[in-house]
Amino acid sequence: MRLQSQFSEFSPTDYRYAVDELRAYLSEEAFIHYKARVEAAIATVFRQRGLLREDLEREIVEAASEMSAEEVYEEEKRTRHDIRALVNVMRRKVSDEAKPFVHLCATSYDIVDTANALRYRDAVKEVIIPDMKALARTWIALARREKDTLQIGRTHGQHAEPITFGFAIAQYVNRWGTRILKMKEASEHLVGKVSGAVGAYNASSLLFDDPEGFEHDVLAVLGLPPAPISTQIVPPEPTCDLVHALISSFSVIANFCDDMRNLQRSEIAEVRERVEVNQVGSSTMPHKRNPVGFEGVKSLWKRFMPQIVTLHLDQVSEHQRDLTNSASQRYIPELLVIFDHCVKRLRAISERLEVDRDKMRANFYISADTIIAEPLYILLSYYGHPDAHEYIRRKTIQAYESGRSLRELIEADDTIRDYMNQFTPEQRRRVFEAEQYSGIAAEKAEKIADYWDKVLTSMDD
């Protein structure tokens, strides 16, 4: 018989993209432990309310701490029900006196949905948010370092107006910062339930005059708020909101990867992923230095971004619930793992990103002459030209067709000399010295970097 190994697994998430730090929250073993914690919390509240002796509560809590996925799955082969299997294994570990209180007043999805909310919240708080913040700080440092690095701005794939590379990175600092806050907010709004089979507290109302208070107390042990109202399942929107925050975050880094990958094109060559000494770019072309990291992140985004559609489909459940979300929601942990893998990977790439400032400047000067079109049009309009935009547009066409520079054509045209004479020396410098026409790109990059640095620091406190 062949020995099991990581290479006998089906999912690339397991054998290629796994994040070890997330195993304590998102593995199947972890899921069993989280579900057992919910069962233990119910026993604790029974004891707090005088229904269960302290020694019996201790038995149940200890049994919950000793659960393993292997034994639960073995029992599930017999029961064909995951939570009943969990309960049966727990009951075997406690005395006959304690047995009746295991899973008492609870339904399966009191346990499943509450456990999922707990582990998703913990995974985001303890691993994913810190990794997102680390990437943000890497980009903040990059934005500051390159705030004065001249670069041509591009719209529609064409040269537009001057910016700085730090300004371009600052756009992503800001977008990413807002996603960190959204992820934090969404994770903190996850909810649990201990309201029974249809959410009306039917079972717990047999034992307690305040079944909502019982639910509140159980969830308080776990540090989780209750859903204001639920069916057999918690309202799906909080989980959907978390996944939406994650997918929109994923889209930001996919966009970043596209930009950096395009800047790495041979004919642009403004940035490079630093390659390892023994790294191979192609099986047949030894010279290749491919942007494999950026492309890998984009590829994983393509695979997992559509999962948001599944989450929206999971919002629809007939009456008090059907089973159509049972299998699909099992893939949420995989989404969390893949996203965090990409965040970690992109941080490593960004830390070793090579910026070719000379090539950026050389690319900039390809369009240095035509860049003056916008400031010329603005100032000519300001000083009274009745149709400056059309005038400059026609002059740019003339420049393209004649091979002469736009500046040469403008300065030789007596019809606009009166307008040009009104330009201040500073205005003339910023029009005709293209590198001076970068607005406040450098200052804005620094301002954005400072803002998000303070926000991230306040989150650490």
C-alpha cells in the first residue's frame, strides 16, 4: 500500500499554497476543535445557571479539549451526520451523569455556524489582518522611497501626464488600507446563534424563562455577539460581507500585479521581480526573467474571485433552512487560505522589487514634447484664448505629421504670441520643462503614506 503524502492530496491549496499559520483556525482538525468549544460553552452556561454541577461541566469541557477529527470522522461513517458524530464522541468521554447535558438544547447549526464565525474571526484577526498590514507597510516604504522618481502616467495604455512612481504606489497604499479596515469591520460583525432548530428558542425555552439570555451567555463565553434573529442558520449576510471584503481586497492586489507585470514588459522594463540565483524562467529560453509571482497572484484571483457569486447564492435558503449551502460553505476556509498566501507572496515580491529609474526617465522622455499639450491648453485658456483645446489639438496633429516638435510649432506661431507673453516665468518653466509638470505627485505620495502609517499604528495599539 502506498504511503500517504502531501502529493497524494487533491487540492493545490493543500500541497502548494497552504499557510501553516492558518491551520490552527481553518483546518478540519481546527474546525472540530471550534465546534467542541461551542459545545463546552453550552455546558459552562448550564453550570453558571445552576443546572449542572461543576465537576460535570469540567468533564464536558475536558472532553471537548480532547476531540480529534480522526475519531469524529470515524464515527460519522456510522451516523452519516457530522454533528451527531461529534456529540457521540464527546459523550463517550464523559460520565453517564454528564452525558445528558452534551448538546442539550442545541441544534447542529447552532454549533456549525457559531464555530465558523469564531474561526473566521480568529483567522482574520490573528493572521490575515497582520499579513495585510505587513504588505501595506511594505508599499508605504516603497511609496516614500520612490516619491520623487519621475514616471509617465498612462491612461488607456498610452502616455498621459507626468507622475512619480511613488505616487502610483500610493494609490495602492490607499486602496489597500481601506480594505484592511473593511476586513476588520466585517470580521468583527460575524455572529453566532444558540436558538435551536428553527431559531425560535423552542428547546431552550423549556428550561429557561429567558432563552435569549441563555444564548447571550453562551456566546459571551466565546466572545461572539448573537444574531438579532435567526432561523436554523445565522443570517448569511455577515459571512457574505466578510467574503465580499476579502474578494474586493483580492481584486486590489490583482490590479497591482497587472500594473507591475505590464511595467515589466521588455519594451517598458521599468520594474523587475528579483529572481533567485537558480531560478529558471523557461524550459527552452534560458534568458527569460518572467514576472511569475505577479502572474501567480493574478491566476489565483481569477480562480477564487467568482466565489463571491456562490456566497450570494448561499443567501437564499428555503423557509427556516435547506441544505444547499452545506457543501458550498465548506470552501470558505480555502478562500481565506489562498488570499493570505497571495498577500504573503506579494509582500515578498514587493520587498525585492527592482525599480529602474533610468528606464522610467527614458520612457518619460519619449513623450516629453507632447506632454506640454495640457499645460499649454490650460494656460492659453486662462489668458483668454477662445478655443485653446482645439488649437492645441490641431497643433499636435501637425507635429505628428510634420515630424517637428510641438514646442517648435507653438513658439513659431505669431497668432498666440500675445497669450504666451502673459505666462509667468514659473508657468513657462512648467510648460516647457516636462519633468516639472508633475503636479503634487510627490507630496501626495508622502501624505498618503503618512496617513496610512498612522492608521496602521493606531490599529496596533
